[in-house]
Amino acid sequence: MVQKKVGVLGATGSVGQKFILLLSEHPDFELYKLGASSRSAGKKFADAVKWRQTATIPAKAQPLVVVECVASEFKDCDVVFSGLDSDVAGDVEKAFAEAGLVVISNAKNYRQDPQVPLVVPLVNTAHLDMVIERQAAATAAGKPKPGYIVCISNCSTAGLVVPLAALQASFGPLDSVFVTTMQAISGAGFSPGVAGFDILDNVIPYISGEEDKLETETQKILGSYQDGAFALQSDIRVSAQCNRVAVSDGHLACVSLKFVRQPAPSLDEVKACLAAFECEPQQLGCFSAPKHTMYVLEEPDRPQPRLDRSRDDGYAVSVGRVRPDNILDYKFVVLAHNTIIGAAGSGVLIAETLLAKGAL
Amino acid sequence: MVQKKVGVLGATGSVGQKFILLLSEHPDFELYKLGASSRSAGKKFADAVKWRQTATIPAKAQPLVVVECVASEFKDCDVVFSGLDSDVAGDVEKAFAEAGLVVISNAKNYRQDPQVPLVVPLVNTAHLDMVIERQAAATAAGKPKPGYIVCISNCSTAGLVVPLAALQASFGPLDSVFVTTMQAISGAGFSPGVAGFDILDNVIPYISGEEDKLETETQKILGSYQDGAFALQSDIRVSAQCNRVAVSDGHLACVSLKFVRQPAPSLDEVKACLAAFECEPQQLGCFSAPKHTMYVLEEPDRPQPRLDRSRDDGYAVSVGRVRPDNILDYKFVVLAHNTIIGAAGSGVLIAETLLAKGAL
Amino acid sequence: MVQKKVGVLGATGSVGQKFILLLSEHPDFELYKLGASSRSAGKKFADAVKWRQTATIPAKAQPLVVVECVASEFKDCDVVFSGLDSDVAGDVEKAFAEAGLVVISNAKNYRQDPQVPLVVPLVNTAHLDMVIERQAAATAAGKPKPGYIVCISNCSTAGLVVPLAALQASFGPLDSVFVTTMQAISGAGFSPGVAGFDILDNVIPYISGEEDKLETETQKILGSYQDGAFALQSDIRVSAQCNRVAVSDGHLACVSLKFVRQPAPSLDEVKACLAAFECEPQQLGCFSAPKHTMYVLEEPDRPQPRLDRSRDDGYAVSVGRVRPDNILDYKFVVLAHNTIIGAAGSGVLIAETLLAKGAL
Amino acid sequence: MVQKKVGVLGATGSVGQKFILLLSEHPDFELYKLGASSRSAGKKFADAVKWRQTATIPAKAQPLVVVECVASEFKDCDVVFSGLDSDVAGDVEKAFAEAGLVVISNAKNYRQDPQVPLVVPLVNTAHLDMVIERQAAATAAGKPKPGYIVCISNCSTAGLVVPLAALQASFGPLDSVFVTTMQAISGAGFSPGVAGFDILDNVIPYISGEEDKLETETQKILGSYQDGAFALQSDIRVSAQCNRVAVSDGHLACVSLKFVRQPAPSLDEVKACLAAFECEPQQLGCFSAPKHTMYVLEEPDRPQPRLDRSRDDGYAVSVGRVRPDNILDYKFVVLAHNTIIGAAGSGVLIAETLLAKGAL
């Protein structure tokens, strides 16, 4: 198969670097264009970037000359991944989409846009139908394929919604969900991110905007797509408390939840449902799809970020300590790798899904 | 005033060391006897201990010769603080009490004993009346004063119950409380405690027995003492999830709660109530009593363990981010210094309260 | 005694905050003026600062209105402490000195200036004679007292030179010194300082400019002042390797050294010399002077940053593991609190010394 | 090729777990026998072990039934890897060798034994000739192949000797070497290893016995094997200072050194020599041999443990900051993955080398 040409916006940033790592040896994609600020444009990537990944700079990325983030530079790309900061992502991504490009964005700007799918690929790839249908309609009308944006969810939301979606698919809607997160510092990016002096021997019980994202993005992701529009699952109530902890990668969350249906399913049913859940990219045979969407761990003290974040290369979610809750129905702990399934990897898996569905 | 003679059991352990630090320069107490295992007995304390505190070994403790934990050695002590591990505390503390000694214990063994007060000194010093009344009855009957045990609560419970008690005192009973803790490693003691390899770049979402303690101890501490017996507040439902994080000292907890009374008090009323709460040791002028029982912080990202754990020398509790909860009534973050108000300092403050009430 | 009026430049930064903490309850000094950038000027300090100290903002500092760092605003100050960054310190401090003010600066700009004393107050307060003599000369000539700058040394140099100075005072000059540092992240300041993602589970074997400072500042500090000029101790060779480690406060250094005099003094002589060393501020009875200039620890695994950095409130230096070296003469480990004796506290102790010598 | 059967002693410990990880998917070796204490014997490995690796327990190891560490149980093994603690390794390994088994040991017991090769496979595989010659002699004499022990070096020594060996191979003997290490906590094992409370926000400037190992093992490893005996390189003087830092994996060392030959080689010659160094396992095409024995990094702040420890899966050593030293000739920083090339991986590479030389 001919590889699709891909571009990365914000290539020197933390999310951009991760995109490059995941795409540089990818069988379906050819790393083709790297975009960054005008400060970096014109330099070879290896010279422009302050590389901070544990793997070395991929050989394919090193010689690429960084360009500015303008659509004309990326016109040959089949898909463009955006790791841009939200202060510039809004204008740039819109311009790219209007120029007919497919943009998969990690920025928050368009996540609540009713015309933009907000996709966690382990959960709601069905939402991609909106853009697939539009492309089909344009093709049928003899028009050029329209550009569009697909949003990757917030990193902490990505982990939470996977067990929620699985449970709802089997047992009907949830009524309420408490979630307290303990989030890794890589989620805050590099420049400057979380200061070492602030997080050493400490927990910061606040992440700006994060609790709101968990509450609102969950309703969109778990909502349905029908007749050209997204319907929020507005009756699921989510209450979030978010904390930053001294962990490099891997967002952990303590969750308590209640089903609408009463009596609730049994503990064994709940565990079996979580373990059996299979996401669409798995079914489609996507390259990066996890072997298991969710690992249900029985050890009393798991999942742990350092030990479990890299299951299935960070594309799987781990759930543990599933047990009855004495106020709601059940409680458990969920772990997701925030820079893989919670960010760049999610974008790659969305692209693979689009490709598998013939939409790239 | 003549200082009361005090002893410390388990003097070489983590809780014992903290007792010694707090008692060595105390105006009311004279560090008089140090007890430890037979391995240490007979040695000078400075030679017996592997000291791990940031302050140096108090001059008064250094030359004391460690004795075994038998009541006869401590017969001249007015009060004995026990930092013994639970595997030996049961028998030793019982023997001490039967020998007529007053034991203030950090061990879990007798916390649920209906004849033993379980006291968080910022909350329920009224429970000390049980032992004070018994002493008075014995005196009235011409009998010698009976020995007794007072239990210090679990370290994470100590922080949680302070705001709960304040709110209940003003607004009536609580219906339900969710609490997710992020607990410091000092709470696990020294030998071996939490391994560095296990906690570096990690969170451990499990502390053996801890969630159960939070749920059950809360009901006893918030319960009442009447007619010689403790009545649990059995209708308050507490659901806990406990985590160990890479923090040296200071247990942080994210709390959501609901009042029985509906409509609930206003946000301003809640904050004002927390800030105004005054514990009995404050009113009695106890030496170690905090200036404020609770600090209500308005900064969006506080309290933080490293910055706030030592307010009022670790005897005060800090509460922050008080805000409405979209499922229950309110949510907030609470921080308490686990080795001060959550352990040894709590014991010292209990002793000061007993002294102020004429019961030592 | 009437308190001297003091100002702090760069009051909202990390060093400035520490100055304010140390000065706010100081018996000799009255916190009088706080200077910061124009962004902060005009605001109350409590509103202008992002406070990151473990102690709360001192009550005296909170209501002070921040001013810009111009000399006219500070004309009533008897001494001004500068925590300015080096990119602005050069011009500002020069202007202050030219306006007749006494500036004690933590910036690196004038440390190598032959007209500026570079002082570690545990070591070379004799260098302050240069400015004292000039003042006396001006007074004798009927002129107004001239302003001047005194520089605080680099934070890692401050710890190293104390044992070196002690040994040289007893045993004559040193020939060569190897030093490998493990430095705390507070040494890098707050904005942004060391990123958490860079230092968690890591060591950074490089601190820009630091090794050079250790090598050159040591020669000036250990040099002499005579006849109005500083003479470097240029024949002491220092080879430094500097590392950043995941420690909040406290710079640790492994040192190996060789005396010119051979045979070298005995191990017992070396230890006794270090333990007996007494700095001039101690002899002058300065308020912040340590009780012991150097603690010589005999435990095999000390000093440790967390356990020993706060000896004598961070004004003392700790030395441990003094033992023969099989290439040079001796090796040992030295620890100094980088934000106290290595920065702000050093400045305060310099001011106390000037005051004790009648020069303020 | 038929896989060689291999056994692991101390299989449930930290080194044993790493051996199992490295051997379970190895093309040359079949994981055949797992030995541990009598407490674990008789259980399936998956039930006996407290697994603490980031990768999950290998499928091949899970069902193996753990046996006691007696030679008869391992008689079918072609080679046995020992991760035993030194308190039991002495007797067990001796008994295994006397029973004719080949033991590759991570314990310190026999490292200084003149009849036992002490091998860093990137450096002195020539020392394996001692055991190969003895085998050949036995075979020639018609006797059964004798068993023997090969020792893996201390973890911090392994990193140090690689650049030293490279330099000596090109430029002749070294005169003196200063080394200050910053060692990862995984080097201390699991039970209990380094306590979290001791290492958080701290450095421990002492590792029992470590400095002596660095000084003495270096002389044996860099020494020669001739006429059936090892000759120490006794005239190279090594002075070590060892520290434990809050890093999970990867020992970093700051090194200064002086050549016997003066003038010393140029900086460019030194760098070129390090980068070009090729170990024998590379030349033999061993499966785990690194692509480059040493990576010479030019970035000013590298190598760093988190970013560079896993180069070539942890089998390569990284060197950076090579620069002139103003007392000796050169200084640099060296990093080695302590549990791979510093322990278990070193053992595997020794076995591969023996295999490649026809000695297994």
C-alpha cells in the first residue's frame, strides 16, 4: 500500500515530538512535513528542536526542514496532526480545514464545536461518520472533498470514558460519576510545564480548566451522532477533582459511579463487561490498536502509572480495584497513558481508523 | 507548674521519634522513660535509634537508657505515649492500662473498642469524658485511679473529620461523603515503609486497611458520648479511595459531601463555618493547640502538601477549593500533617487536653 | 536600637521572597521598601507576588506597595538587598551604588569586579574592609558616605569554600581541589527554573556557567585584601563538575583535596580543624550567625540534604565522611543550604556584619 | 540452532526478575529452571513472585514451578545465572560449580577470587579464556568439562571501566581516576532496597562497600590474563565517592583522569577513541551486543539517566561532556544502565560470548 503523506503542526513541542515518534516508523504513514513557529522555520528539525523524548530523534525526522504552519506548505498531506498550543491552534486549524485539509488536533479549541467530532478512538469512532458522510456527499455532488477537523479529547477524559462507554454499552446509561484524577506532569507540556520546585515532594490540587473538560467532554464523547448532528449525553452527571502529581507519564483516576438501572449489574458482570470491551480500531485491525482495550487487573494495588502505563504501547487502558461503592454502585481505579492514548497516540489511531474506513 | 513525667513506647520507631521531638522541649511534660524492643533495651537512646528526623536528636533524649515495654518500668509516668506497631501494641497497652497507667496510643488495636475513646483533638475531646468520669467515680469510691487507653485516629481520618465536624456542628448531619486521599509516605513508617523504587515516578492506588478505617473511624469520632457509652454516627455514609503518592509529609484529600438538610447551606455559609471553627484545645489554651483549627484558603491551587502542611506547626488543618458539587452539595480539598495532627501531635494534644481538664 | 531601614530588589522572585522571609522579623532591620518590575509596581506585595515559600507571606510584607527598582524610591534605605536577575542587575545595582546606596547583591554581575567585595560571610568578611575603609576616608574628607556593592557568592561556591578556608587557616595553602556537586532545584529559581519533567527520575549533569563560577569565585573569596585591592589565590587549582538533582533545597558536594604542605596534616587534625572553625559573624555575635560554622558528622551516610540542610536555620555548613583520599590527601562531603547560606541568608549575614562593624 | 537450557537462581529477586525478562524471548536460550528460597519452591513462578518490572511477567516464566537452589535440580542446564544475595551466593554457587555447572553470578562473593574471571562484557571478555582453556584441557585429558563461576562486576564499576578500557587501549595506561557516582535506587534491590522516605527530596552520600568495589574491581577488570592467571592493573589509582540519588535506573558518574603518557592525547583523539571503541561481543555478533559500545554525546547537558539509559536497550554506555580537566588531563560524564549492562544484561552478554566462542 502506498503510504499516506502526513504533516505535524507544532512539531517542536511536547505533543508534536510524540506525534513524530509514533509516525516515523509507521507502516501507513510517511512523515512528510513538519510545521512550527517562524523561529524554527527554515531549520532542519534536528537543529530546531529541543528533543526531550527517551527515544532518540527518528532518523526520518532529523533532516526534514521545518516550515511555517500555513496550509499551502501542507497541501500534499493526506492528513495533518496538530500539536499546536490553543492560543494559535484556533486560526491555523480553521485555515487548514478551509483549505481542504484533514486536521487531527490535540488542541481544545474546537472540541465543543457542534460541527467537529471529538473522538476517543477506543470509544466513539462512530462520530467520525459526520466527516465521512460529508466527504461522500461532496464526492456524490462532484465537489472536491471538504477539509475538516477532528478533535482528540483532553488527556484525562480519554482514560475515564473508556470504562464508562463499556459499561453503558452493556448496562444502559449511567446516572452519576465521581472522578478524582492524579495526573502526570507530561500532560502540562514542556514550556515551561510544571516547575520541578512546585511538584517535588508535593501534589498540586488544581489544573486550570481540567475539571470542566472532564465534565463536558465526557457528555459529548458518550453522546450519539445521528442525522448529521451530535447529541450530548446531557443527563450523565460527572463531578471531577483534578490533581497534578510527581509522575512523568500516566494519568490515574479514582472513579465512583451509579447506573440509572437499578438494581445495578453484579460485580462479576461489571468486571466481565470491562474486560471484554473491544474498540472499533481493534475490530478494523488498525496498526496501533491495543490488543485489549481494557486490562482489568486483579492485584489489590494496581494499576500503577510506572508499571502499567505502557501496556500495549500505551494504547490500552488499565482498570483495577473494581469493587462495590457504599454510596453509589461501584468504584474503581483507571489508568491511561496521557501522551499516547490521551494525546498523540489517540490522534494516530483516529487517522488509522479513517484510513481503514476509506476516508483518507 | 511541675512537669508531668511521660514515657514513650516504641521510641525508636517513626511515631516514637516524633513523640520524642514534640515532648522534649514541652513545657508541661518531662521526657522520662523510653521503651523499645529488647534489642534496644539497655542502650542509650542515641545509640539505639536510627534517627531519621530533620531536627537532630533532642539533647534530653540522647542519654536516656532505653527500657523494655513493661509497665513496671513506667510506673512513675503520668502518661505514656505509644508508637508501638499493632502486632505488639495490643498486649502491651492492655497490660499498661491494667497496671493503672494512662496510655495514649497511635496503634489501631483498640480504636473500635467501645470502652476506649477514639479522639481527634480538633474534633471530639468530649469523648475524653468517658475516662474522666471513671476516674472521678473511682476517686469518689476511694479507689485508686484506673488506667485507661485513649486512641489516636488513623492519620488520614484525622484530616477528614475536622471539616465534617465543623459543618455538622453548624448545619446538622451529613448524608454522604466521598473522599479520595493522596497520602504521604511517612504514613507508612520506616521499616521498611514504602520502597523508593515503588513510589518514584508512581502512585500506588492502595493502602491496606486504610479505606475501611476512614469509613468506620469517622462514624465513631463524629458520634456522641452519652451515659457512659459511645454512639456511632452510623447514618453518615463515607466512601473512600486511598492512594500513596511521592510526598514526604502531609495527607491531601479530595472530598465531596451532601447534607441531610436540604436546601444545603450556602457556599458562603460553608466557608465561614469552616474558617470559624474552634476546637476545644484552643479554648482551653493548650500549648500545642493551633491558632486556627482550619485555614480556609482562597488561592485556586491550595492547599499543597509542601507549602501548607506545617501551618501552626502541623497542628492546623488546611481546606481549599471549597465549591459546589454538581452531584452532591459541595466539594473541597483538605490537607493535614499526617505525623503531627494525624499521629504523634494528636497524642500530645490529647494529653494536654487531659491535663487542662485536670485528668492527669 | 533603632532598626535599619532595608529594601529588597526583585522582591517577587525566588531570592527576593527569601530575603523578605529572613528580614521581616529581624531585630536589626525594618522591611521598608520592595522593588520589582513595572508589571508589579503599584500593587500591594501580597497581590503582586506568586508566593512559593513554605512559610506564609509575612504580615509586614503583605501591605507594602511594590515600587520600581529606581534609586530615588530607596533613598531612605540603609541597605538594599538585590535578588534581581543578572540581565537587569548590572544597570540597576550600579545606579543604586552611584546614588550612595549600599547594595548587597545575589547577582553574578559584579562578582569579579576588582572594586567589589565577593563575600561568603562564614569565610571572608575581612574583604568588607575595602568598603569600610572607603567610607572612613570619605567621612574623614568631609564627603558623604559613598555607595557600594557587596556581592554574595554563587550558591555552590558558598558551601565549598568554608572547609577550604578552615583548612588553609590551620595548615597553609591547598594545591588542588576536585569538587562534584549535586545541586538543588531551588538554585535555579522559579521562572521557569528546572522543569519537573526534566528532573523527575533524572539527574542533569550540567548547570550553565556553574563550574566556572566554582573555579574562579573560590580564588577571589580565598584570596586576600590588602592595600585597597583584592589578591586572588590564583595558585589553588579547582576542578568542578556540577549536577542538578531532584532535591528541593541543599547543595551537596563531594570534594577531594591536596595540601601544598607535605606531609599533610593528620586525619584527626583535619577533622578537629573543621569542627573548631569559627566565622567572624559568630565572634561578632551577629543575630543570624550559626552556632557552629561547620558541623562535622561522624555517621557514615551524612550529611544528607533533607536531614541536615537546616542546621542552625540553614546558616551552618555540614561536613561528613572526612577520610583519606588515595590520590590526593583527603576527601569529604559538604552540604550547604543554597537559598540560606548560599544566597539570601548570606546577604543578611553580610549586612549584620557591616552593622556590627559600624559600617551601616 | 538448538537453544541452550538456562536456569536462574534467586528468580524472585530484583536481579532474578531482570534475568527472566531478558532470557524469556532470547533466541539462544530456553528459560528452563527457576530457583529461589524454600519459601517459594513448589509454587508456580507467577504465584511465587512479587513482580515489579514495567513489562508483564513473561508467558514462558509464569507456569514454571520454582525449585530450591540445589545443583541436582539444574543438572540439565547449560548455564545458570545467579541473582542470589551475597549471604547465600557463596555456598550455593560453589556447590553448583563443583557439580560441573557453569554459573554466571551477579553476587560479589567471588569477584576477587584469582580463579574466577570478573567480566564486563564490553571490556574484558578476554578473561573468559581462563575457563575456556580449562575446559579444553579437561576435554583433551578425556575428563568431563569442569564447572566454573564467572562474575559480573559491580553495577557502578561496569559503566566506569568502559571508557577507561577504550582510552588505555589507544593511549596506554592511566595514572589516576577520580569518580563521583550518582546511582539509581534499583541498584539496591527490592527487599527493602532504599526507603522512599530516605530518598525523596534527598541524596544519600554513601553506599556500603561501593567505593571499595569501584577501586578494586577496576584493577582486576582492566588487568590482563596470561598463563592461567589474572594480573591486576595495580598501578592505576582510582578514588571513588558514591551517592544514591532519586533515579529509578541508570548510574551516572563524573570522572576526571590522567594518563601516564604525557603529553596526553588531544581532546579530539580522546573523543574519537571513545566513539570508535568496539567490544568483542559486537565483533562476535552476539544477540544482545550494543550497536555502539559507547555513544559520545555532544549536547552540553547529556547523558541524562531518564533520556539515555536505554540506548541500545541498555547495553550501550553513554559518555558526554568530554573536556579538559584543569588538574588532571580530561573529565567527562558516563552513564550506564545499572540493571542491564551493570547487572543482568551483563550476565546475558557474557553467556552469549561464551556461546559464540564455543564454550557452552
